[in-house]
Amino acid sequence: MSIPIYNLNLEPLDLKELQRDVWIDDPFPAKLLIQREKLDVDIAYRGSHIREFKKKSYHVGFYHPPTYQGAREIHLNAEYKDPSFIRNKLSLDFFSEIGCLSPTSKHVFLNLNGKAEGIYLELESVDKQFLVKRNLPLGAIFYAVNGDGNFSLLSAIDKKAKASLISGYERKYGNQKTELYLEEMIVKINTLSRADFKREIVRILDVEKYLHWLAGVVLTQNYDGFVHNYALYRNGAAGRFELIPWDYDATWGRDVHGRLLAHDFVPINGFNTLTARILDVDSFRSRYQQILVELINASFTLEQMNPKVERLANNLRPYVLKDPYKKHAIEQFDREPTVIAEFIEKRRRFIKEQLYKLN
């Protein structure tokens, strides 16, 4: 099955200016041709450390027309450190399958001013349009932008008191007043007694969905997923928060640098202040154990995952050979389905062996 071809064109001087300084956040006007549709867009680099990679990732904003397929903006991720190109999509699809809100994604092939840039993963933005598409109540959305998104009063960076209760978060949607809801939750997480926490947390957090999210992070083994790599959505009707995964390329047996990661690196009980407090409640911990058992017996299995991995890899292989940054690594690409399968098998065994810790 073919993947869409995206042709992105900037004025030569604008492209030169964009490439001059990777840390410039100001967008440049561009034309994006998708099949027969011509779109006026704004283009800028995205990400933090990934801006220094040879193959850049991009943020694309639509302004004429103002939306495209219901989106106001998209993210084009180079997936530069993932030799399979598929870990991010595989993870986000997995979260959706296990009952979590998760961005949609698809692979595309990008040409920039007529030059092949290779395979990209188009990621849906978690914003107002994300909610509208799903007919969800409007509500606040926050991005966890660094390690201080740990639900603690202390910084994960220097272990000192945070300058702000919402340090580590960036408001993506909602007004300034909505930040009070996030501040309230963080205060309660860190100050309530065990009995009060059990009673109060279900009013401000969808605990059932949190436990499914936690299981997803633990099974896919995203080390950064507990303090980063997620968005917080506060359902405006229910008044409760839930977590949405984001940026899951460092999963399924590899780390953020693309190196092999031991299958037992992330513990079964994860980490961050909120997870610790939730698993300290017997009924929540028991439910989490039950969810893990269900997933390793039904969803997180070779029988379920191998066909998905193989389908994605087979679809992408012809395009890997055309990717100027990755075509030399085709042999490694061909081995990645086996790497992922071995991780799943070992991770399932590890989780089964560790289930007793949740008794």
C-alpha cells in the first residue's frame, strides 16, 4: 500500500533563513501540495534536541484554507532515531486500542523544494480540533513540556521546589483560569492523606483511564512517559483530567537515542508522584493489576502485534530505499520487526513475573 506524497515548497531565501538557525521558532510561509490540493501553510522546525539531527521535524500550520481534514495544524516527525520508523505510530495506535485518547498518525513521504526528505510520521495535534473531531466536551489542554511534568512540588531537574505549581506544563487550549484546576490537582496529589486522596482524586482525575494509560506506558516501556511525553485534557463536562500519550518513538525495546533498551528497564509500577499515590490505594492497585493481566493476555501479544508490525514495515520498505537519510540502513530496518517481537515476548514475561508486586 502506498503512502501519501507531500510536496513542500518555500521561497529559496526563506528556506535558507530557516536552515540558518534551527532554534528559530518563527514560522515561514510555504506551499504544501498533497495530491491535487494546494495549501498555504506556515512551516517551522519542531522539537528540542531533535532539531540538531540531520533530518529535521516540522510543525505545519494551515492558513488558506484555515483547516485541512479538520486540523488547524499537524506535526511532521522525522523519526530519525528509530530505525523502524514505526514505534511512535505503533504505540499511539496501541493506546487507542486499549481505551485511551490518542492522536491519530500516518506515514507520509516528504519532498522539500523538489528534494526528497524521506519518510515522516504525520501526527495529529492535541488541541481544540482534537476534541471537536471526537465530539468531546471542550476543556483545558496542557502539554507536559519537560521533566517537571512529574505531578510533584519538586523539580525533577534539580530536586528543588518548583517556581510554579504548573512548572513543566504549557497551556495549549483554555484560558488562564483553567490553570487553577491543574494547580488544585497538583496540590491535592501532594498534600492529602491516603484516605482523603482516595476520596478526592476520583473527582478530579479519571482514575480508570489513568490506569489504562499507565499500563500503556509500562508495556511499551516509554521511560520518559511518566514525566514528559503526554498531554493533560480536562473534560469540561465531567471536570476530570485524563492523559494523552505523545512522542512515543523511544519504545518497543529502544531508547531515545535509538539504542537497544533492556526489556526490564521500566518497573511495573512506573514512577512519578501521581502514580505512586494511586498505586498506594489498594483498590486502584488491584484494578491496575487486573488491567495488566487483561492486556498481556489479549492485546500485548505476538499474535496481535506481529501482523501490525509486519504490515507497517512492508508498506514503508520501498520508501526507506528512497529516504536519503536512511536508505543505507535498510538491513537494520529489515531486522527491526524481530527486535520488536523479541521485546514483546521478553516484556510480557517480565510483567507476568512482577505482577506479585501489585498484590
